[in-house]
Amino acid sequence: MGAVSVWAEHVTVALLGTRRRGVPDLQEALLPEADAAARLLDHAGLLAVQRRAGMKPGAAEAVAPAPAEEAPAVPGPAALRLEMILGGERGRMLPEWLGAAARGGYRVPARNLPELLDKGRSDRAIRPYIARAAGRRGAWLALQNPDWAYLLTESGASAEGVADWESGTRGQRVAALTALRRADPGAARARLLETWTTEAAPDRAAFLATFEHSLSAEDEEFLERCLDDRGKDVRQNAADLLARLPGSEYARRMAGRARGLLSLGRRTVRSRSEPWITVVLPADHDDAMARDGIPFHPAGSFAPSAGRVGARAAWLREILARAPLATWTETFGLPPGGIVALPVTGDLARDLHLGWARAALLQRDVAWARALLSGGIVVEETDLLGDLLRILPADERESVAADLIRWNDRQPDLLGVLSRIPGPWEGRLADAVLSALAAVLEGPGASRHLAQLCRLADERLTPAAAPRLTELAARHDTWPLSELAATLRFRHEMLLELAAPAADREDT
């Protein structure tokens, strides 16, 4: 009896049971005849070994060696601290450690890369930080393991090792296309067009997302075609990209829709004539709106962070978010700050501000971001705060964020605002945070809010604030405050270990 048929006979016995079918004889069996079930298992083990031992090794191409590293590995103390962080000690400091390592011109030690790349599989937030500090060997490892392919996309490195455009994984192809978009957008577009009609919808959506790099008017014709794509995500990506091109035909269509909804009128209030924005909600949702990426929201489905809103108000927000912001400075003859300060009819000011805030994010418009943040107009929508702050110049961001904290002295609101303000918290912003901490300690409900506030501050507050925090902790003997002071000292030591060598700092 051949090896295959012997195996098949034993599989049949296992399926039917030893009471219904006898175990075939096997010369190598060692167990007594009476124990049929045990004998079957014994046979299975022997046969499995025989089958594996008899397999011929397959042919495989040799893997190209990892390229030589350009950046040095982090110094010894920093490497030890990384292992502490990966082991669970103050693990939330990992993104800052990675960012500081990259700024210092260092890379992660090779022995830590597999564990670090595995962390990136489950935590998308740290992927950009890993990409900055993983070095060339990190990219090489990502090419060998599909689970780590995200690193190629994040880094934008060319997918070295991919034989051609058709042969790579989705992650490798996205990485290659991203690199080409940065170097030669036209060539990247031409390469994608070669295979566009044969790609699956999820792949088309992923490839189209790379157009955010070096986006220009030359992409408009292709993006307009994508508005008619069969894939929903492809259509939405194309609409979002076109909304970032103020001179496009798409932008003109949106501006036309928007002008029909808002107008500047005047009302008499207490014997004074004042300008008001009059709003007319969209009457219906037609095919043209759907093609331009304005989804049909069932009533109440659009709820950014608080409250619910009807479908017509949701359409208004979508149209405003996609119309060029210059539409309003030209139509109303006012600067952004003057426009957002105008009263609005029908209790729709919040809808207008949210639409304009999303437009400012899409169009990266500093003047509108500044106007919307001024006076805390969008403070209630904390999801937008951090993104709008990032648009501002770095030297302005700190002062505006400090004012936002001072405007929100109620503790629940303060926590929501702080959670959206990116670090590092330095200068005036650090002063405002420390003042807020002192106010929480002296106000009612301190125990409830102090731990949350300290948890936010431990990642973002500048370590230079540690002495002042230690003084505050001496006056208020509470664990969250003491733990925050210890964390700031930990971060201070960590950043010193990762600082660029003195010679490099002198050169710069």
C-alpha cells in the first residue's frame, strides 16, 4: 500500500471512528493491539513524520541583503531606555522617543525592529514615528513581511525589491507610487493609468490617496473621471482631492451651489442697522450633488461631536466644506475674521462655522483657521481644534492655544480642549496649563479631573516645567501630580540621551 493510500485509510478511520472501522496495520506501530484509539494516534504521528521527511525542498530565490545603514544607532543609554519603554515602563512615551531619535539623526537598533514593527501593526498612531526612526533595515524588513508593509507607505520610500509595478503587494505598490508622486507626479499618474482599469476597487482607492502628495491642477482631469468610478471610496477620495484645488471646475461648481445658500443682508436691531448672513438650506439632494461627493445623510445622522442635525443642514455643511473660501471674501467683501463674526439667521451659525472649518483644513488656509479659532468660535467642536491649530505658524500656535485654555475655565470643557492641543506645550501655553492645573487643585471636584489633566500633560508638557511642577506638588500632596513630575523627569533624561552630538549641533 502506497504512502498516500495508507494516510487516506487512517483519515477514514478517524472520521468514522475506531468502533466502525478497524485501524489498518502499520509495521512501525508500538502500542498493543487492544488500544485502537491510541494506536490510531500513534500511527498518525508516525505517518506525519514520514510525510514531512519525504518532502523535497522547494526552490526559492535568495533574499537580497539589507542595505547598509546611513544613520547611526542610538547611543547605549537611549537603547536601554527604548527597551524599558517597549517592556511597558511609560509606554506612552514611545512616539516621543522615536521622534526625538529621528531629530537627533539616529535610528532604532536592529534588534528592536521586529518588536517595534509588530507594535505598529495594531497601533496606527505610531506608524509615522516608526517610519522616521526605523532606518533602511526597517524598510528592508517591511519588504519581507506583508504584516509590516505599512512602513513602506508611511515612509514613502521606494519599494526596492519589487520586480515591477504589477508584482508587489498593495502596500509595496502604494509606497512606490508615493515616492514617485513626490519625485515626478506626472510619471506617477501615467504609471497608475497603465493598470487603472484592471485594479480592484480597494486598490484604486489606496492608489488615489497618494495624490495628496504634489497635488496640482494637472491631476484635475483624471480626478474628474474618478468621480464616476464604480468604487464608493474612489469617488469620495477624488472629491476630497478636487476640493483642495480652488481653481478647478469642481471648485466652481461648489462655489455656485454655496452662493445660492448664503447672502449678506441687513437687519435693524435696537434701532441700528447691522449686517447678517441669511441662510437658505438646500432643498433636495440630486444626482449632481451625489457625484460631487456630498453624501445623502438621513435626518440626524451627521453628528460631529455633540448634538444631531437634520439632512438639509448636513448638506449645507458639506457644500461649505468643499467650496473655495475665497468665495466668501469676494462675495461679502470682508476678511475672514469679519465674516465669522457676523450673526446668522435661523440659528445656523454653528453649521456655517463647521463647514468653514472643514474647508480651512482641506485648503490649509491659515487666515480662516486663525479667524475660526479667535474667540473660541469652534471650541465646542474639539475634534477640529488640534487640526486647525496645526495649520497656524508654529510661533503663533502656542499663543492661540494658551488663549483657548483661558477661555475654557470649566473643567470638563478644559479637558476636551487640552486633549486636542498637540504638544509640545511650551512658553505661554505651558504657563496656561500650569495655571489650569493649579485651578483644578483648588477648585471643586479636583480628584475627578486632576488625574485626567495630568495624564494629558505627561506626554505634552515641556520637561522644563518639572521644577515648577515639583513646587506645586509640594503644596498639594497628590499622587497624580507626583507621578506627572516623575514622568517629566523621565522625559527630560530621555531627550538628553537622544540629543544630537555636540559637534553636529555646532555645525547646524
